[in-house]
Amino acid sequence: MAASSPAAEPSIDLDALYRQSGIGDLLAGMDRELVGLVPVKTRIREIAALLLVERARRSIGLRAEPPSLHMCFTGNPGTGKTSVARRMAGLLHGLGYIRRNHVVGVTRDDLVGQYIGHTAPKTKEVLKRAMGGVLFIDEAYYLYRPENERDYGQEAIEILLQVMEDNRDDLVVILAGYRDRMEVFFRSNPGMASRIAHHVDFPDYEASELLEIARLMAAGMQYRMAPEAERAMSDYIVRRMAQPRFANARSIRNALDRARLRQANRLFEARGAAIAAADLQTIAEEDIRKSRVFTQ
């Protein structure tokens, strides 16, 4: 009697699983649409690879504990934390780790009440809206204010901790804020620190990256900067970076909004003849040079 051949080991086509998930398009879009952020993009790809392999393990019956996906995004304002959180939701949804491609963004005011009995229902309502997706808490360190004995932030934190543990397979929480303040927050709240599996630090943009961001923002609003305006914007960026309260891409968007305002006033003052479509779409050098940044 012939000996039976050993059963073939199960296998999985990881590339097919990758294509089926659709995350390739998400990662390509991240590379195409988000300027710079190389260390952030690298970390997101590493997380994507881990989750894809975990999904492959489950598909062939190997043990795969549900990974902890709660995250902390640290960095200065305007460095893309909210944009990456939206893309992370798409990635997690594509891989089947959350039910909805859905992000609920909140701050302390959305979670913490002003009087006894107000915080719990506020926090639970936010969690209900976010369930099945991603809850993004910006400036999360403001939840904890030990200097105020009558502050109700600790109650919100305790509710969050419980839900982050009990519903870890149906909700991903991303905390965001300045790196040094988040470190203080975690030291004061070790329970929260122990639930955060992934820490992603967002670097400030370089001047050349901010100019590229300005081009992309303008194009997204169907504007273009004339060559002289681009040189003026480059000069503006260098000067603005050296001033207080600089907020990276957020400051660039504000600068473009003010340039559009000046362009509109310039065109309005010159009314009386037909305006070409190109003029309506072009930001000129003077629209940028009139900024107070050049006079301070």
C-alpha cells in the first residue's frame, strides 16, 4: 500500500491580497498628493505591511491577534496630521480593520462638559458617532488639566480608555498634538500611553516643500502663480518661517487666501473692460508682495 503524501502547506498570494484591498491606490495617492513627510509615509507603509500580513495569516488559519491600532501623531501645526489621519482611515477600511472609511475629528470642547454630569454624555455621543471608524482628537493633552481641581477632563479620559480597550476591534483612536506636550500627557496618563501602539512624528516642512504645497493649493483652487509671484512666494515663505506662530502648510493656505483677496481687489479696481479668464486665475507678484511680512 503506497504511503500517502504529506498534505500541502496552505499558501496565500500576498500581491493578490494587496491588489484586492485597494490600498495600493491609497498609498500612491499619499505619495502624489502629500508633499515631503518621508518618515511619515515610511511609517504608514510599515503599518500597512504589518496589517496586510496579519490579514494573510488569518486567511490561512494562523493565529493572528487583533493588532492594537490606536496611534499618536505628533508635530507642529500644519504638518499634515489630519490629512494623514483621513488616509489612514481609508487604509484601515481597505484592509478590513474598520467598518467605515470615516473620521470624526474633535477637540477637548467636544468631549468635556462644563458641569457635573455633562462630560459622560458628550464623550459617549462622540464615541457613538466615531464607532466603526477613526476618532481623531487634536491637541489631546488639553483633556488633562491637573491645575484645575474642578476640571472634568479626567472623566472623559477614563471613558476613552475603557472604550479603547473594549472596542479595539471597532474603533481606532488617533491622538494628536505637539510632541513635548503629548509626552507630558502620557507621563501623567500611563493607561493612555499603554494603549497607543504607534507613534508617528511629523517633521516641519522645508521652504522648497512649502513652495510646492503653495503650487498644489493654488492649482486645487484653479489659480496659478505667475513666475514673478512664485519668486515672491518663495521669499515670503523664508520670511514667514522666521516669524512667530508659523504653522507650516496652514500658514501657506492663509497666505494664498490673502493673495486671492488682493487679486480680487486689484481686478475690481481695474474694472471697466472685459477680464480674460487667465487674469481671473492668475496671482501676480504684487498680490503677494503687499503682505505685511515684507514690511516687518
